[in-house]
Amino acid sequence: MSLLSSHQKIFSLLSIGQRGVGKTVFLAGSYAELHPDSQAQNPQNLWFDCQDSEVQANIEKIKNHVARTGLYPPATIKITSFDFSLKRQSLWGVKTVCRFRWWDIPGESCNIRNPDFQEMVLASNGCCVFLNANAFVQDKDYSLFVEDIYNQVVAIASLVSQHDLKYAFALILTKCDLLELSPITLLQIEEKLQPLLTRLDAVKAQHQKFYSAIPIVSLEGVASFNARGAAAPLLWLLAQLNHSRHFPSRQDLASGFSQNLFIGQMLPPTVRRYILILSLTSIGMLGAIASLFFAFGASTLIPEQPQNPTQQSNVDRP
């Protein structure tokens, strides 16, 4: 993964996913994989550093819970902000590539009608979308369960497209360690993802899929995350954002949207926010209708044909 820019930009990353999908495990696993302490004999070229002691303490709580119980951490109960710097070792010493803020959000708070979630959407530069790969295969109703997630993601992607903003979506399929990722299994997952992918492609959204598995292993009686390749989605997302040379002045969705309003700069922030949220909700409703049409058309007008699963080289989980 090449992150060429050395400018210390700060990116805000949104996480969308339902309760228990693995957002917190993903963050802790990514940190554990890239933190130098986890590879004492093999220093990382890239790693994450916590920006303050509170963030470090929250990460340590997660690690200690896993070590003590051998179990994954409980579901997040409140919105928590984690500030990190992405650092790189070079011939000239340690460089800070960029800084980023990750919002760990309880699944029930990932709703466009939630004012706190609205604020995070408006301030975001990119998004991690979490979907349960195991549930796609094992639960026939899971596709209906995540329809609201699809609508929220497409609503954001549509606004990004309309206002020509730099924004990227990492689609993270979690809990792959519970599955055998055979061609048949991959095909099942791809079919369930197709409504979302079709709608993202229609608005030319920048996105990438990642199959993620972060199992817990025990070494000499101490449990920890076996995180190999876990950080690939975050590194990809930061690379897409860090390579951009065309950011609006504040580099977020809210400012990009308001700058494209006819009288955007004359409107107070609360009014601009209201207009944006109204647009998100409207686009989400249209997306839901489009999804129903897509599903109906696919089942009644177009005979099903087997397709080859698409490529994905990252096999590691929240």
C-alpha cells in the first residue's frame, strides 16, 4: 500500500453498521496488527499511534478484555471518538502520513434521523460500511435486515456524486472466520451485495470490498486478536483520501454541500444542515423504492444466471 503524501491532513471516518457486526473488533484488530508492540521483532513500515491518553486507555480496555476472557468485547453502548495518527518509517526517520478520527457508533445510532449521527455524516471524509458475511450465508432474512444500511450509504454516495466531492466507501464483510470462503460461498455473498453495488456504481461512488476475519487465538494462556490483513480497509480508505488534491476548504461533506448551494454561504449552518438532512432522507426513500424495483425485476424479468465471484485479496475480519 503506497501512501505518498507526507502532509498531515486530518480525516474523519464514518462507520455504519448494525449492532454486533464487528465495528469495534475491526478497529482494535487493525490497531493491534499495525502497532509496533505487536511485531517487536519485525517493525512495521506503517502503524497507528493514539493521539491522546484517553484513546490509548480505550484501546487497552478492549485488549485487556480479550486477554482476560478470551471473548470479543461487548457491543458499543455510546458513541466514542478515537483519534489516531498514521506513521511511516522511512530512510529519514518517522513521518506522520496523516491523522484520522474514527467514530465507533452503536448500531442503533446509525440512523439519519439521529442528530448525533447527522453531525458525523456532515463532518465525514469517508466511510466504512460493515456487513455480516456469515449472516448473508446463514440467515435468509439478513438482506432485508440491512436494507436500511444500504439506503443510508446510497443516500450519502448520491450527495457526494451530485456535488463532486472526494469521498470513498470501504465495504467490510465481517466474521469471515466463521465461514469457509469457497467459490459457492463467495457467490452467495456477491449476490446479496449486488443491489448495493449496483446503486453505488450508478452514482459512480468510489468503493472497494474487503473480506475480514479477526479470530481470537490463545498463546501461552493469553488470548489476543489474530489480526492479519485486518487494517487493509483503513489503509485503502486513507490512501484514497490522502492522494486527493481537490479538497474543499474544510474537507467535509457539509462544507462541500453548502458551497454548491445557490445561496449556500448566505444560509445559517442550521438551515444548511436541515437542507442536507432532508436531501439525505429523500434520496434514501428513492433508494428504497429503487431497491424494491431491482429485486422485483431481478426475480420476475431476468432469469437467474450463475456468476463468477469477484476478486478480493483481503481475507480478515471484525
